Amino acid sequence: MMYGSYSNWQVLCLSLAKGQVAFPQSVDEEFLPELSAQCTYIFYDVIETLNPQELETLLIDIKQKNIPVVFYIKTLYSHNIHPDGRNKVTNVKPLDWWQSTLSEHLNHLRKFKTGSSHEAIFTSFEPKFRSKLLYRINLHKIRLGKKVRKKLDELYSKKITRKSIKSEELLSACKGKTVAVVGNAQSLSNSDYGDQIDNYDVVIRFNSAPIPDAKSHGRRTTFIATSFPISWELFETRGADGLIWAAPHKELQIPSWIYQNDVPCAILEQIFLDSITHQLGKPATTGHLILRLLQKGNQYKEVGLFGFDFFSSATNSSHISTELAHKHHSYNVEKSWVQSWIREDKHVKYYPANQANN
């Protein structure tokens, strides 16, 4: 069985070069040969692409041969899709599921955190380091680096705020045009609305903007609206024209790459956010804020709502539970408002996420 086309050293360095592996960190080069010498294979962007049978076969093979390996696992959809429209990640599971599944086959599983709550490193062995103190210093550097990046984002946010476009300017991009608003409901995957979404003049996606399959979700993206920092890689891969920052201003940590790459960015006004929160009783979802913005401007030719089921089927952008999601947002109130908007405006079309496009 082939485990990858890269050597241990190449795969590890590839991971580090992309800045996605926090353990070990590239500045402490003595960790590299230590980890590389202790394992046979490093799986990077591999096991998330396997179907259940392939995964089972792989883990059984690793256990039987007692192969020391490192798994670098992501729990959300990839930014990239295959030419046929399928997402490169097919096995989207939370970290608890991965830990449980790997533990069933591997007796000495060890988990290490990365800089993201949606990623982790697992080893099938207990790594041994010559200096535990040096390893602790390495972890401290990682935490310190996150604090520095956060502070830089805060500083850049002030610059971005000064040069950001007004929401009215954003609405002008939708004037007289058809606008597809694509939510992140998992149930959208049961449809084949992809081509219909791509036929809209403007396509707005949210947060991590997941595209499990182009057949259901389409390929095009005009704007990404988000309430938390996203990567330049995601923005660039989606080919978006601009970003809409929808987080409260007290959480103004707009990614610095927006300023560095001169990306058009619209920041929703705090008075607008406060007004919607007051009406709903809880903070609005990012999707609902954009719908309110469109309804307020009323410059569109048509608005098509895709992937909105108000958390009936969970979301593709995280692994948050239904209970916790409803604790944070008023989905029933948001649903009632959308239903009222559709009744009052014939130019607003709702496409059920769990039905195929006939």
C-alpha cells in the first residue's frame, strides 16, 4: 500500500512551510530530525480524503505492521475542489470522532494541538524528545506568536476601518442585479442548485464559505461575509471580489492580509448590528445580517436564498451542536422574519435546502 509521494522530511517541511503545523515549529530545527527519525510516514491531507472502507483498511494495516506514523487532520471541508466539483475532503468529522476512531486501532495514540480548533496532530507512538524544557519553550513561542498576530490584526484593523467601504457602496454592487445568498446548511448538499447559483450576477457566501460539491453549492463567489478572521488562502481560492466584516466592533480583529493585499472590505456599522440584536433578542447570524442589509437597501433585481434551513441540519462551517447554536442565535425568530420578507417581496425567492432543483 502506498502512503504518499513525499518522504518524511519533505512532507513535514511542506506542512511547516504552509504555516499550518504548530508542532514542531520550524524555528526549533532540532525537533525536525527527532520527529522524522521516530516515524515512518506523515499523513498530511490524506486520511480525510478516504472513504470509510479505505480508512479502515489503512488503520488495520498500520496496526498489523506496527508502523509509527503521524496524522495531521483537518475537520472541515478543504478550500479546494476537484475539477469535477467534488471537495478534496470527503470525510468531514469532528476531532472527537477522529480520536475515537484512531484509538480503536492504535494503542499508543497521542494528540497534539495546533493553532486551530478544527485541526490536530495525532501520533501512533509516544514521541521522545531530548529536551522536555525545550519543547515547553516551543509551545510558549506558539502561544506568544498567536498573541502577536492578534495584536497585529487589531492594529491593521484600525487602518482597514479608515479605508473600508460603506455598506451603501456594497449595496450598489447589487443594484439591478440578481443576488444568490448561499448559507452553510448541511442539507444544501441534497440539492443540485449549483448551476443555478452560479447563474446569479452576485454570489455571497459566509464565514469559511464551504463548498462540499459544486453540483449543490456552485463554484462562484463575489463576496464573503464573515464574523471571524478567515485566511487569505480561502479568499484567494474562492476568487472573491471583496469581504464583508460582520462582527461587533469590540471584536475588531480583521485579518491583516486585507490591508496588505488592498482587498475591498465593508464593515457593518455597529448601530446596525445593535438594532438587529435588539429586535432578535440575541446576536444575529452572519447570514441574517446580510439578508437584513439587502432588504434595507432594496436595490436588487432578485434575491435567491440557498442553504438556509435555520439549523435544522447543522452547518458545514463548524461542528457546533444544535443546542449550543440555538443558545447563541434566535433561529426561529430569524426564520419568521425571512418568511415575512418573502411574502412581502416577490423578488425574494427561497429554495428549500433539502429539495432537488427540478
